[in-house]
Amino acid sequence: MKKKRNRQNLWYGSMPNFLLKMKLLSFLIFVTVATVTANSYSQQTKFNMNFENVSVRKVFQQIEENSEFILLYSEKSVDVERKVNVEITNQTVDKILDQVFMGTKNYYEIHDRQIAIMEKGSTEKPLFMGKTSETQQQKSISGKVTDSSGASLPGVSVVVKGTTTGVITDIDGKYTLTKVPENATLQFSFVGMKGQEVAIGNKSSISVVMAEEAIGIDEVVAVGYGTQKKVNLTGSVSSVNGEKLKTITSPNTALLLQGRLPGVTVISGGAQPGKDDPQIRIRGIGTLGNNNPMVIVDGVETSFNQISSNDIETISVLKDAASASIYGVRAANGVILITTKQGIENKMNLNFNSTISFSNPTVIPSYVNSSEWAQLYNESVGQEIYSAEMIQKLKDGSDPDHFANTYWPDEIFRTGILQKNYIGVSGGSSKSKYMVSIEYLNQEGMMKGTSNDRLNFRSNVDFILKKNIKGGVKLSGSRQRVDEPSDGTGGDWGIMRKLYWFARPTVPVKHANGHWGYWDGNPLMSVAIDNPAESVTEKENYQELYRFNSQAFLSIDFLKNFNFKTQVAGKFNHELQSTFIPQIPKYNAEGIFIETDSNNSLTNKNNTGYMYQIENILSYSKNLGNHSISGLAGQSAQNSRLDFTRAYIEGFPNNEMFELGAGVKNPDVGGSATQYTIQSFFGRLNYILNDRYLFEFNVRRDGSSKMPKINRYGIFPSMSTGWIISEEKFLKTIPFIPYLKIRGSWGKLGNQEIGDYAYSQYVALGRNYLFGGNLTPGAAQTSLANSEIKWESTVMTNFGLDISFFNGNLNLTGDYFIKRTSDILLQLPINATLGNLTPPYQNAGEVENKGWELDLSYSSNQNRDFQYSVSGNISKVKNKIIDLKGLEWISQGGIFREGDPIGAYYGFLVDGIYQSQQQINEGPVRFNGLVGLGDLIYRDISGPDGTPDGKVDGAYDRTIIGSPFPDWTYSFNSNLSYKNFSLSLFFQGVLGADRYFREVVRGNVTQKWLERWTKENPSTTMPRLNGISNDENSDFWLMDASYLRLKNIEFGYNLPQSICKKVKLENVRFYASGTNLVTFTKIKDWDPEKFADDSENFNYPHDKTYSLGINVNF
């Protein structure tokens, strides 16, 4: 956005907002207490400048950025684009202005730190702070300026539009203007805030609430090893302010990114406490291996679950190679940079935030009741297993101990409760700043037996040792305990599978005698069910996790334009997992013992991880007239180690003594240790010409112990350029486009996400063998090795556009990218003659992603009582496999084949349900030739010669039927505020994603089977129960999982400032919110959002959450 210097930008915009406020505050205090002459500051402040052929605007910026001067002028009177030469040494500001205005009609007046610039012959006269103009009409206007939290804003510019008449607000945010024309309009501006204009009319008091700039081009965003102004970015970087993430109450910080940034796809697999990590994909699936992005918090690689959302200042996502290549081999899947909050100089703040949330599953399937289930079961096996008398008992409930009507979801689910309390203290002085916080989270999950108890702390301290030497220490850590049933909640043998597959509604939860129920009263149903209620109550698994992170840095400025920074960091993680499976005797309804589990057992696992890192960075920055040059060179070294031990034992005397020493049978131990190191050198060079032509070059050289010596090192370069067209004269005549930039980039990234010793052969001990009739200890090779593997490499090209309209109220960012990953590391099949060995890694794959992103935002803050903003983003990504060396394979229902998307769903096409024998006779032969009325009609699409052959088989008749990755991801957000009230709405959705929702006929059965095909009901929507091969992977069970979800809604209320002041508080805010309240989708009975491999709906359900909270600033 171009600056409008008619006091819409009183202060420079290159520093973060909070530093600016403190500088203004210090200035105002100084003005208040100092007793000096009017022009003492101007005579004491000296400058050194040497500019050739630079704009007047550039000179003004240098004056403001290197002093406390405020320049008051109108661009109608001052030609700020005129080129001038300035050369002074240790001179005052008037000497600079004399050179600048030599030969022009402009003149200036200096009053302390304010400089008014006027044109000869003009009737406008400046109104300095504390001064009034005698020529103005006799009308006084006063008021107060606050931010959205109600805090006073000192230093805000209040100017009569079209003149240089104005003041700045005092330390309490108050102002007074005298002798102002009644038909005038006041302009309120403050860097980092949205400007406002208010017509005076007949008002004598005007107070405004200023909102933060949503995403301004003057915003400073985090990039690799530093920060940049958004206006100068040439790569593709998206960012979000931490304050915008607070509206969503989630125990997992990663979930807060869902739908917030274009090109970032976040898929949640469920809401299990402590185990709800989502899948994060940046610009699609780039490899056939690990696709997780790199996450860096304050310069150190870590994970989302180690940080409180209340501590986040900003999150930046580096999406293209130009922005991410400086992180080299770990950046192929994108980089997420998280910056935590710092203290504010001369202001102590204590923040308390407390939230309580109540959650239930978003969807619970509609299961049939027990009598319906019994009838369906009889039909599925083709005989009367449940008699009419039994079914009647199930209907009337006359014998619940033998013939129950159990709705199992009620027995394993409950209303989940989450309580989160946060306290943060921040402050500082001119010599140091600090931020210390602690957060306690206690979550009882929606499923019984699941919980998460977590304590986080963080301490950020920055200090100034000397004028040119700064340092800092950051400490953080957490203690967490996660509980779940020993069988787990998801996966092949978890609680959700027991609920869906193995829990019959005819079986009681417990018998009248108090024993768990495993059978109903039907003697023909002799196999015990796996009672899910027993599992969530009796079987325990817990994890205790301890994490501690530390880092310290020292920064030295020297030789005017150089800086050297050294940083050391260390991480310690320890995890204990303990799983106890009790021995539970099983009794029938009569109290007769039937059977028991063979043994009770205990498994303890310990993982201990260490990491230390040292980085040294030399940076340089220099402005030479119209040239701006900056760069850095750095070195990084990292060492990581992971130790693992496991102990197992059985035969405990009872279910209460479950320490390892109490077991007596079948002990077993195991363990491992791995170590990984990486050594890196990197650099970046930025060059800006005339504030409009932008160039950036990055390079990194990585050496990793994960690669063999001959290919251990890799070089990853990138380059990017940008053109700020709005700075050209031909575009300055279009006032409604204040900012327009185009950019392009190219770069190469690496990927090393494989095992620590993937290039080595594995030899397993404990492989005993017979030698001379005796059992002799031995070892055996278990894998083959490839000592010539090399890096996966990703080459990405990006083209982008940034444009603002209407004084920056409407902003649009668009990107188009091509991303190709080659030399993908795969374990391809080997010849069976080599034995049962793990195949070696080979560089054998190539994948391409293409797509585009669009981000649009609009905000309006012209009315002090009512303000609103809307924003939205949309992304489209398509991927395909380019090369697999001619191989293909199927995994979890998806095919991996050249020319197709990664993991595309692969199966049969269904043309309906057989309704007549004639259809069967005229149709293709189906698999083994067995087919009946009510079975699915599979399409014959090909044969050995490439044409339909009258047969349906897996070799020729399967095809691509869908994609697990969405074609489109999108979201839109709306924020409205009226006086002390606020409302935010956030919608998020996907289009073109497919998921399997297979309706199995096992334990619990959904009501869809009541619509099944029978002779009496020739259904066209559901096949028969006892069909043949109807559960094959096909498009019949694959459904369009597109959805639009009201992800979050929050209503807030700020307590009036008059009340807050009485109780000595800065601000108090109450809020109520809801998450996942409404979902628009074609899917019934299941939540459309789930991981692609969850074809049987075995994962923990998503949560619908209602929250209440309070936020207090002291």
C-alpha cells in the first residue's frame, strides 16, 4: 500500500506495532515532564546522510526512521516523488530540509519534534500539538482513541482532512482540536491500525475504536532466519496473526490452521484427547513417503503439541522453494514458522484466560435396535437363528438379562469436558523484556477411558547488554499424561471397531449379577462378544510425556551495517507408555463361569530423545540511495539421539498389582538406539532497486548422516524476483489501486525423511540355530542395503500476484505453482529367490503437483461503533505419479501407478443392483460365476485384448474411481463488532474428496440395511444382506466426502472501560463459542472428514464443541 503522507502515516511502518506504541508512549511522557525550549530537540539531533537521486519521500522516511520527528504535510503541496541529492555530516534537520526544498515553493516550520511543510501562498496553517490556528472557525472537538480491546492508544494522528491541522493523542489516548470547521472530516491514523474518517457535523465529541490492519503490505512476517516486510516478499508466504486463532478452542494447536491459509490442507482424523494430530499437507502430496512439513518454533524445530495457542504471536507458512530452500533437505514438504510472544517495553501486562468446553460426537450412526438386528441376522445367514419368541422378547424387553436392547454408543460415549486455564505475564524496560506463561489443560474425552492432562510453561527473556549487544534466553516445556483403553480407540482392534463390528445389541452391558455381558440368551450364539464397555472401563493404557526445550542467543551489531548472531538450543523428550491388560473372568447371566483371558500382562516402553543445535549467522544491511542490499550467511549443526527400551511380562497375581516385578511368566525385553546428525551452510542475498524491483537468492548446503558418504551432501538453491508496479508513475494515476506486485520464483529442495540407517544392512541378534545337536546363539541378515541412495529433490516454480484496492481495504493474493519431486526413495519389491528380506531403498519415483491459490480479504472500519471484515481463500491442487520404473502396486484400496494420482482409489464400477434373472443371464460372468438377485452389477470394462470380454475380474475390470485428496479446499471468515459486542463466523470446506463408507454386516448394523434388497422390497439403493462379493472396493461404497462446515462461531462482549477502570482492570472480555456445529454434506451417519485409510470408520469421532470463556488483562 502506498503511503499517504497527509498524516495518514505519522510514523514509520517498518517496526512491529508494539514497539512503535512504546516509543510513542515514551515520547509523550517526555513531552509532558520536560521543560525545554520549543526547538531544543531539533538543535540537538544530528544526522548523517549521503543520497544521490533519491525521492523526497525517501528522505522523509529516513528522517522519521532515525529520529522522533513527525513530518506534517499534504501531497497536494509537496511533490514527494521529486528526485534530490542530500549530503550532510553531523548536521541538524533544518540543513537537510534546506537542501531538499531549494528552488521550490515549499517552506517549513519546526516546533519541537513536529515539522510542518507548506507551500508559499497557501492559506493552510499547521496546528501543532498544544497549539491552535487563529484562522479556524471556533469549534472544539475532543475524544478518545482505543483499540479493539478497549486499551488507550497514545500517539494516534488526528488530522482535519485536506489540511495540515492536527494533533496526536496523549498518554491516555485523548485529544482536543480547537477552531475546527463544522463541515470538516477528521482522519485517524496509526501504524498497524486501519485508518478511519469521521465527519464532524454537529458533534463536539468524537471517540473511535481502531482495529488492527488485517494483512497490510507493511506487515512484518517471519521468513527463514529472519523477518521481511510483506511488501518486499518475492516468495510465496502466508501468515496469520495469533490473535485470530484464539476464537477456536482446540487442545491441538495444529488444528487451528485448518482453512486459515491458502494451499495448506489440514485433515483431522478424530478428536481423541492427546492423540488428535491432524495431517498437514502444503500444496498437495509431494512424495510417496513422509509428507509432513517442517515445524519451527522460535528458530528450533519442534512440534505443534508443545506450544499453547495463547503464546503464539504469528504463524508463517513457507510454501514455495524460494522461501523454504534456506532450510534445505527438511523443507520439501513446506515449512511452518511459529513466533511466540515477547514482552513490551515499559508496560507490564498480566493476562488470564479461562475456558470450559463441552463436546459430543458430530455424528453417531443410526443403528438398528436388537429385534431388527436379530431379523437381519437370520436373513444374512439364511436360517432362523433367533426364534420368533426370542425376537418378541427383544421387542418387549421382558427379559433384558438375556435378550437386551443395548444401544452401545450410549455405553462408551459421554459428554466430554475440557478446561483450559492460562496465565501470562509480560513487560520490560529499556534494558530487558520478558514474557512468562503457564497453561493447564484437563480434558475428559467423549469416549470413556480417554483423557489428556497437560501442563505447559514458557519463558522468553530478551536483554540489552550494551547498545550494540543483545541477548536472550527462551525456555519451554510440558508434562502430559494421555489415557486410553489398552486396546486403543481406533485401528484394527480398537474400541471403535469393537463397537461397529463385534458388539451385538442383543447382549446386555452387564447382567443383573453385576458381571459384564458377553452373550445373549440364544444358545446358538456361543461366541462371546468383545464388550466395548468392559474395554473402556477395565483396560488401561497411559502415556506420560516430559518435554523441555531451551535456547539462548547473542546478537552483536558492528561496523554500522553488520550483525552477528549465535544461538544454541537443546531439546529433551521422554515418553513412558504403560499398557496393562487385565485377566477378566467371563460369566453368563446365571453367574456361571465360562472362560477367561489366558493371562494378564504388562508392557512398558520408554523413549528418550535428545537434540542439540548450534547456529551462527552473519547478516548485512545497507541502503545506498535507490539501492537496498541485505544478506546473510550462516552455519548450522544439529545432533539428535533416540533411545528405546521395552519390557514385557505376564502372570500377575491379580489385576491390582501391575508393576514389572510382580509378573512371573514369559518375560521379554528389547531396545534400540539411533543417532542422526546434520551439518549445514546457508546464505541469502536481497537486492531492492528504487523500492520497486526486488531480487532474492538463497542457497543451502546440507550434509546428513541419513545418506551414504558418497551422496551425503546436497546443494539446494533458489531465486525469486518481484516488481512493485504500483510504484511506477504510469500506475500512480489510478488511485483505487494503491498497491500492485507481481512475483516469480524457482528453487530446489531436498527430502531426507527416511530411517537413520536406511543405506545399511540390518543384522538381527537372537536368531539361534542348531549346531551339532545344540542350540547355538546366532545372528541373521534381515534386510538388503543400497549404499548409493541419494536425496529426494523437489523443484518448484511459482508465479504470484499481490494487489490492493480502495486504500488497502480490499486485498487479493494469488499464486500458481508447479512442484515436481524426483528420485523419490522407495522400497521396491525384490526377487523371491533372495529370501524373506526387507527390500532396500532405491531412488525410483517422480511425482508432480500443479495448482493455484487465491486469498481475498476486505475490511471496513469507517464507523467507530460498527466495524466488519470478511475474508476467504480457495486452493486447487492436482497431483500425478510421473515415474515408478514401470512398477505399480495397490495399498489400502489405492493404486500407485504412473500417470495416476497418488493413492487414487482403485476398484470396480457399479451399474446398479440385479433385479431379474434376465439381467444376470445377459450380464457378464461375475468373479467365480456366483451371483444372485440383489447383488451389485459390476461393469465389464476390459479384458486381455483391451476390450470387454464378458467377464468381471480384478485383473482387467478395476479402474480409478476416486481420489482421497480434495480437488479444492476453501474457507471464508467474517468478523463483526458493534460497540462492545463482537461476532465471528468461520466456515471451512473441501470439494472433490472421496472416502469409503462401507456398510458392513457384523456387530452393530446401521439403519440403511432396513432399505436392503429383498424380493418384497427390490431396492435400488442397498444390496441384499447375504450377497456374494458385494463388499469389493467399488464406487458403490465410495462416496463424495465434500463438505462445508461451520468450523467456529464466537460471540464476545467487552466490559465497558468505565467499569474496568473502577476495578483496576485494563480489559475484561466474555465469550461463548461453538466448533463444528453445522456440517453440510451428502454423507449420512458418518463425519465426512477422516483419514483416507479409515475405510471402515474405525477412528475416534470428531467433536461438536460448546465453550464459555473469560479473558482478563490486568
